[in-house]
Amino acid sequence: MQPPCLRDSSESCFSGSCFPATNLLNQSKHQEIKIDTPQHEFAAATAASLNPNTKFTNPDSLPSLPDSLSNFLKSYPKYIATQTADHIRDREYYHLTLSDHVCLDYVGQGLFSYSQLNTLQNRASSSSSSIPNLQFFNVLHKSKTHQGKQTQFEIRIQERIMKFMNISTEDYSMVFTANRSSAFKLVSEFYPFDSSSNLLTIYDHQSEAVDALTQAAKNKGCRIKTAKFGWPSLRIHTDKLKKMVISNSRRRTRTRTRTRTKGLFVFPLQSRMTGAQYSYQWMTLAHDNGWHVLLDASSLGAKDMETLGLSIFQPDFIICSFFKIFGENPSGFGCLFVKKTSFPSFNISTLSTTVKIANGEEEEEDENHEMEELEFRGLDHADNLGLILISSRVRYLVNWLVNALMSLEHPHQDDRIPLVRIYGPKIRVARGPAVAFNLFDWKGEKVEPLMVQKLADRSNISLSFGFILFEDQEEEEERERERGMEKKKKGFDAVTATLGFLTDFGDTYRVWKFVSQFLDADFVEKERWRYKALNQTILEV
């Protein structure tokens, strides 16, 4: 099926608007932004994309999509070089355009493309023996008889994933798990936590997977430590974290004279909720001070693994996740990588959380079956675009979105109240693709994140929300001003939008347009009545 938005290569098309490519490439060259652009220059260019010092107090006052796109391209002329991603989206993920769906509710690596699903469906409809299951694969719990055995299907997936992540089979063992949480659970089963070890985690948000690991370690007598984050920037208190990493907590056993490891250092390179990025050097510091390192790579976008330099940092564990198709329900599986030299006795046959990845067309695969078109187009597309193009594209879009959200203010106030409060990094050259924020009405009261998510769903925009954590007693008074916050919890709920390499400008504009509707003091109430008038279930919050 040919998507309707494909255009001749002499034109560049974004969100249905087409412009001559040569004109865009030639205009405003003096404003061209490079990857090494100083922070102040990047911030200035971002501000110019919405007209400097402009604040919007009415949803009807927002510039149109074509005008916004034109200003965006003038501020970020190099964005035009990322149009290959738009062509891939139009050709392979055209369901996003046809369904008018904005998918900003999850992060991870997509294995396949939507066009592959259609190909599989066409095969099934034209074949005399229809394919009973149109899934690319099934995730099955391994029986005792299958522990340690791999089918050719699993081997092909493993080889492709390890190539994509630039991980050598000589250095790491790879295990399939049901999901990210199962991968953390596997670590909790395998890792030798005891009363003389420590668990140190670095997360600015609540994670069920990490909580389960923490509880398992605590049950074994392990000492639990967590990084501290300041308010409202949510930056790590580096002095406190450094002290925890290098503190002299190594202990010697009575029966052995050698020094034992301090424990497990769990480290994400960036926050999957706020987009905050953390230095790679924390891994080196942890290793140098006797820690095992678990790198949580599940929040990294496509091709981000290329920046890791695994041959230099060599984490002892790596956790990540893969899903089936971008824009669909992101069901898939998790992966755990274990460094062989760190844990030579690692044996998956003794663990309960591993799974089997089976060919979706048949429950059991014949070991001698000659496999056909096993393609991983989702990974192929990321490989073809490359790290520089993807990171540049996402950098421009996420910073424009942050700037656009911060331009919204409630009207009729001497000191105008911002509609949006963003947590974590704002406009920065170096930031992740996630934006955490809350909305506040004209009285300064927080709109419940669950309500925001439900209303976004009605506009065919998928957002997520989570619980931001921080502990800063010096800012206790400021924390209590966060309306709707549960006093017993050291944190609060917030909405999150996560951009990927197939996100386009139209997606970010639609989020801005949706959020601007909350400038209308009656918007939420009107939406409740509209839903009721359509004889649908009343919105529950």
C-alpha cells in the first residue's frame, strides 16, 4: 500500500507540508546549528523558533502548523538533512499518518516495521493454508527440558540484536526475558547479595523493576543506597553520590584475606522520564572503587548504544528491551547481558525468569527447518540513519517542544502563571528525548496527570506518566507547594512525552496544540460534558 504523503525527492515534506529542498538548504545558513554548538547559542536559536519573547495566553493565538514549521526550519536548517527519517516513516510506518496517531508513550527499540506486518497479512490471505498467528514471534516460558537450548530463530534474533548494540558474543552472554522487569528480577536471583554488600541506584523516578531488585537485595541483608536529586532541576548531588561510590565500605571475610566487591551499582545513562543525562564516568569510578556495574540501557534511543564504548567501560550487566512494531502496542521482550569474565559461573538453567522466543507462525520450530525474509527492518532503519542523524533530529524536536510548552501562560494575571512546569533539563544541547511536565490551572493548582493522559488519548496522542523522586530537605517548603502531591511520598506524579527517531515535527506541534487547550479555564469541564453527550462513559479520574 502506497502511503499518501510520499513526494518527489526534490521536495521536503514534513507533516503534510512540502517545501523545495534547495530553498530550505540555502536559507539562513548563518544560523546553522552544529552538534558542538555552545549552549547559549543553541538556546538562542531555540527561542527564535517561536519568535523571541513571545508568550501565548490563548489556544487560538498559536501560529499555524505551516508557520511553526517554517520558523522551526529557519532556526534549525540542518533538520532538513534528517528527511530520510520522514521518508522511512511514510514508507514503512504509514499507519502513523493514516491513523493520525502521535506515539510518545514509550521508549525502546522496535525490531520490525509496520509494512512487514502487512506483508505477513497478505501472505496469509493469499496462501491456501492461512497463517493462524500473525505475530512475528511468541514469548514462551522455558520448560526444564528447553533450558540452555536455542532454536535457529532465537539465534538469528540474538545475533542481530548483539550486532545492533555492538556487543561481542566473546565478551557477553545474552538471555531473553519476558520484559525489563523480568531482567531485573533475574539479576536479583543471580547476584550474590548479602549483609556485607551494597546496592546503589541512580533514578530520578520510581521504577517497579528497580523497586523489585531493591526489595530482593534488602531481603538478603544488603545495604541500600540511592542517589539524591536537587529541586527543581533534578540534577544529581554529585558530591553525595561520589562519596557513596568511593566510601570505604569494602569488608574482609574472616576466612579469606582478599577484598570483596562493594556490591552492585545500577546506572542508567539517562532518565527515561525527565531526559536527564548522566556522565559515563560514573561507571569508571564505580569499577575503580570495587563495584559491579549494571547498565540500564532500556531508556536509550535508537543507535545510542554506539556512544557507549563498551570496550572501554565494560559493564558487568546490561539490560535493555525490544518491542515488535513502532506505533503498535509495544509488546516484546527484555534482554540481559552478562559479562563472561565477571561471572564465569553464570548458568541460566538455574534461573526462573528466562523465556523462549518462538517463531510466531508455529509454536515449536523444527531445528532443521530452513528459515526464510527474516528481516529486522526496525533495526535496519536505525542502522541506516546512523547515530549523528538520529541524535540531531531528536535534539531539535525535543528542545523545540520544551520551548513551546514553556511559552504557554495563563491570561489576565499581573504576574502570569505558567501553564506548564517542566522537571529536569529544559533547553539543552545535551539532553535525552523525554520531557517530564505537569499542567497548572489559572489558580496554580495542578491538573492530575491521569486526566491529562486521558484527554490526550481523546486527541489520539499517547503520553505516559510516572512518579518523580527527589530528596532535598532544604527545599521542603517548595515541595509542599506542589499541589496534589502525596505528603508521605518523596515525590509526585508527572506526565512524560518521549520522542523517537521517527517522531516528526507534526507530532510535537500537536502536543503543543493539545496542551494549549488547558489555557481555557473551562476546557476540562467541557470535555467531560462532551464525552457524556456522546453517550460514552464519563471520564474517571
